[in-house]
Amino acid sequence: MKLTRHNGRSGKNGTYNPKHNDRRFDVEHSEHINPEMTKQNIYWDCYTGIKSVTFRENPDAEDFSFEEIEKLYYVEHYSDYVDAQNARNEKARHTERNRSIEDLVKNKKTCPEETIYQMGTLDEHASAEDLLKVVLEFYQEFEKRFGSHVHILDWALHMDEGTPHIQERHVFDAKNQHGELCPQQEKALEELGIPLPNPDKPKGKHNNRKQTFDAVCRELLFDIAEKHGLHFDREPSYGGRAYLEKQDYILMKQKEQFAAQEQKLEELTLKIEDVETLIDEVSDVAYDKAVEVVTDTVRQETHKEDIRLVEETKKWILSPERKAPQKEREYAAARLDGVITKIKNAMQSALTKIQKKLMQPEVKKAGKEQIQKKAKESIIAFLHQSKQDSAQRETSRKKQQQKKQNMEL
């Protein structure tokens, strides 16, 4: 008999809907659900606790759907992040990136992850009591180890389908670089101290912390089951996986690859958003500094040329070769000193006007846009060159591999 723990966020119809888990739909029209057995289902959520169908049917009971519970959790915990990020988007003039709480709940990168726990198959399975006992103890240990960054929102024990099973939903979160709590899986696992499967290799779709996390959870679940006298196959085999048919194994590997790709895409999306925000913040500082440097350079160079001319004239007047009386020449030199002072005062006034003009909102906006454009062009060029370098390295690697194979033949 096998013990399974499967994870997912979305399917062919988009992200998984919690309505399926708490049966907030007409079960009479569902072929795989036995409406008579639905009354035996058990439901739990992080706000109201455990409840049965009887409780939900009580008109005086405060009954909330899983969908409402999850939205409430996201509102309470992630509203500050949503508001702050939207404000940053508006400052960067990218309001098309603004998102709402509903967007977070429904986006496959930030929505809750769903996990199914099952002991056995349709033909042979453990009792619902054993399943519930093991999984509830697993949840207690799960909360102790991971509760600071992984939060169980709701679960349901389904007795009305072929095999008793539990469907549970949780969210990973951690603070971002701005100190705001937001849904992000990889950062949450990193802060929990979950290592990469291969710490010496770069993080990627075949080497990420979620793989380690799932392996730890699986081992923990097996240990608790054995503690209660329930023994399951730990090491399956079809190429090391005994309880899976070939097609199941292929599908499982595809699912793992898709999950890893989604995670990588999420990381890249967050990085791109961070880069956009960084470019906007840096361009603001860069423009102010540029104005300061430009005006200072203008001041220095303009003063240098004007004062040089006046000093040369002064030197010429005071030269012994001049035939004018000494007193008159000294008077003229003093007047030239006054001219130098007036030049400096006039130039300072002009520089103040220049700086004021350059710092006007419409002028500054145009200047920042030029800086942002150049910065983005540089980043794109860098990424393009990196992509070409990577492709060349891969081509070279394949050629060397083919050459090695030909030599072996």
C-alpha cells in the first residue's frame, strides 16, 4: 500500500478553486462524488476551526467558505505589500503592473498551494480515522518546523469520493527587500534554512529548495505513519518507483519540471520588477547628481576662462612696460578686481537659475526618462550578450561531447 502527498497550484482550468474542497457547489451534478457520503466530510480553516456539514447547515452558525477565509487571510497579511508595490508602480509610471488582493489569490505564482494526502488506492486503503490521525499529527509538527513562513489556511477530509483523502491549502510568505510581507515561496524556504538539493550547484529547475522541502515533508509523514503502526512503501520502483505505473511516473516528472519552471519564472518576474524599481530610484538620484555635476562644471570652466582674461589684463596694466603713471595703473587693477567679483556673483546667480530650471518637474521627468532608457538599453544589451555567450558555451560543450563519443566508437 502506498502513502502519497501530491502538491499543485493550477490545472488546465487555471488555479485550483477552494470551492471544490469545501463542496460549495451542487455535488448532485458531479459524477465522481457520492452526495450521500458528503455529509461525512470534515472541514477546517485557520479562523473558525473544525466543522461538519451539520454545522454548516445550521442557519444560526457563522459559516464562511474556504474562498472567503483565504481572501481574508491575504487581506490581513498582504495588503501592506499590495498597496506599497502599487505605489512604487505608480511612481515608476507602470500602473499596468498594479495588482489587487484578488489577483494575488488567483495568480498561480502567489496563490495557495494545494496538497492531497491519501493512504492507499480505490482497491485497498487505510481507514479515514488512521488518515486523519496521521495527517493531524503531521500538521502539528509542520507548524512547529515551518509555521513562521508556511501557513495552513484550510483543509477538508473527503469521504464522498473513491478513496478517503485530505485536501489542504497553504501559502508561503516572507518579507521582501522593502520589509513587506508577501507570498514568495523560494524566499520563505530560504529563510527557513531549507537547503538546495545540491548546494554546490547553481539554483535552477532541477536544483531548488522546494524539492528539499517536499522530500522533508514526505519523510516526516512516513515517520509519523510508522509511529502509529502504519507501514508504507518508502522506495517505489519503476526505475526506483515501485508503486507507480510507467505513465504515472512520466506524468509525475513532467509535473515536477513544470513546477520548477513556474518557480523560476516567478523568481525572474520578481527580479524584473526589482530591476524596474531600482532603475527608477537610481535614475532619480542620478539626475539630481548630474544637475549638480553639470552646473558645478559650468561654474568652474566659465569662471576659469573669464577670470583668466581679467587676470591677464590686470597683469598687462601693472607691467613695468606700461607708460601710464603707477597710481593710475593700480587704480585700474583694483577696478579689475571688482570686475572679477561681479563675474563670480553674476555666474552664481545664473547657476541658481539653471539648477532651478533643470529641477522643474517636466524637465526632470524628461531627463529621468533619458537616463532610464539608456539604463534599460544597457541591461538588455548585457542580457543579449549573456544569452549569446551561453549559447556558444552550450554549442561548444555539445561538440566536445560528440567528439568524445566518436573517439569511444
